[in-house]
Amino acid sequence: MVDSRQQPCLALTTGEPAGIGPELVLKLTQDIDALPGRIVAVGDPQLLTQRARALDIPIELDVLAMNESPRAARPGVLSVWPVPLRVSSRPGVLDPANADYVLNTLDVAIAACDQGSAQAMVTSPLHKGAIIEGGHPGFTGHTEYLRDACGVDEVVMMLATQSALHGRVAGQPYCPLRVALATTHLPLRQVAQAITQPGLERVLRILARDLKRHFGIACPRIAVCGLNPHAGEGGHLGDEEITTLIPVLERLRGEGMQLIGPLPADTLFTPRHLDQVDAVLAMYHDQGLAVLKYAGFGLGANITLGLPLIRTSVDHGTALDLAGKGVADPGSLRVALQVAADMARAANQGLP
């Protein structure tokens, strides 16, 4: 095991208290050799203790002062930066009264990264409906909340997983499938209007920059999905490709960016195209993420690009129907932690 003092510190929020987040965090403590860094949970210690007792998970909590560095990792010991619940919580039963609690855990993790106490933050799933009903009607998700909290104008949601969709033709090992989104949590009827030339250009610049900065890819190759079926079929199935996408791609290609497309989304996700690129930019949420989650659901990480800090998350939701039953799989959380640690090391090494 790597000396814990050489490992990045990862602030891990416990997410919606009624969901599977708390128990996933607890399960991590049972195999510390598999952890890629020093983990500090951000959540309510009493909640974690109660959930561990109910699931018969042996655990000792090391409750730290806010931003105090975690001690050397030990099996069955979980370091915690404490944030108190607003009301008690039961597995599977949402209570909007805990909306502010969930947001407070994010604020603590953001502050820890900002102050250097943590090198990255990893988030367990939250429940958007509970946050909205708890007094935050404009809430649309982690990504947008982090954007506003960090004071940046634009962020990009990207998910990554190990995928067999690469390399079937070439016979190569599984490679990372990275899918970024031009728009995030929007009703489908609003997507076309939300895709503008300035917005698309900003997304592509952030994506290319952070593939260099956080993943060490010197000259990222990005495939871009069309918005419409058959990428518009030359304007017969919609003209957004002609009026918006193509002008932006041509302009950025002129600056040296390696961009392919716009390509029909129904054929882009095949080895012929994926073997040639480092990431795909989809125009809307389900266009790209349905394929990615089919390729590696439960083994993916959600990454927010464009922030002044490193943030990853799981590729699934709160799974209220599984909460408290002890059957939730921490696989995606382990991937999210590993990706965050790798990104933190890349940033520390000053990779391009």
C-alpha cells in the first residue's frame, strides 16, 4: 500500500441521507488497500453510525475538526468532517427538510478543496426533487450548483467508463469511453434553443483544455454528435448542424483543435469512430449517457470540467429502493475516487 502521506486527500460527501450514499461510503472502509487516496467523509457521524449498525458493518469513526487532515488509513476506520442532519433520516424515505444538509456537505467539500485541505471532492448521489421541495426551486443538480458556488460561468459534464465499445475491431484492451455534454439537465424541448455558437464554442474549449490538464492528452481528439437524426441529413431533418455546429467546428479546427463531426449519434458510438478519438461531445443528456451507461453502468465516473477544483461523482442515483438493504454496489464510487485521485496527481505533476 502506498504511504498515505503521499496520497491525495479526497473529500467524499455522503449524499442524500435516505439513499444508498451513506452505506456506499461505509463499505469503502472494509478494504482500505483498494482506496486510491486518503478519504474523508463529509456528513453526519450519527447517521453513519446508525446505518453501519443496521447493516452490520464494523466501523470506527474518526471525527475530525473541520479541514483537519486525516490520519493514516486503518481497516474499518472512517475519517469524517461532520455536518449535522437537519432531521433524522430513514433509508428509502425522503425528507425535504434535509435539503440544506445535503447542500452544506457540498459547501464543506468545496471549502476544503479551496483551502488545500483536500485535493479533490467526490460526491455521492443526491435527490434533485428533495432539494427542490426543500426550498431550492432553481436547483438542477450537482454540476450547476458547483458552477455557481465556484463562481465560474461555464462547466462541462463528462462521464467516463471502461468500455468494450473501443477496440473490438483492433482487438485492443478496453479503453476509457469519455462522453461530455453540450447541455445537461434540460427538458428535451429546450435543448435546440440552448445550443448556440458561443455556448458550443465554450464547451469545446473547456473540454479540450481539461483533457490536456487533467488527463495528460497533449492534443485531444473530440468527436461531436449532431443534434438531429442523421446529423440533420443536409438540412432536411433540421438545420442546427448547418447554422450552429459546423461553423463552430470549422472555426476551432482553424485554431488547431482536432474535431470530428458533426456525426450521426446512432453510428458515432461504434469502434470505427471511437478508436480514433479521446472523447465524444453529445448534444444532450440522454443522447450520450444512454450509450455510456449501457457500456459500463456501475463502473463509471461523472466528472465536472471547468471548475477551479477537481470533482467526480458516481454514475447512478440515490436508489431509494435499495437503501438500507446492504446490497448496493460501491463499484462506481470506487471508480469516481480513482479518477479523482488520478486527476489530482496529474495536476500535481503539472501534466500538459
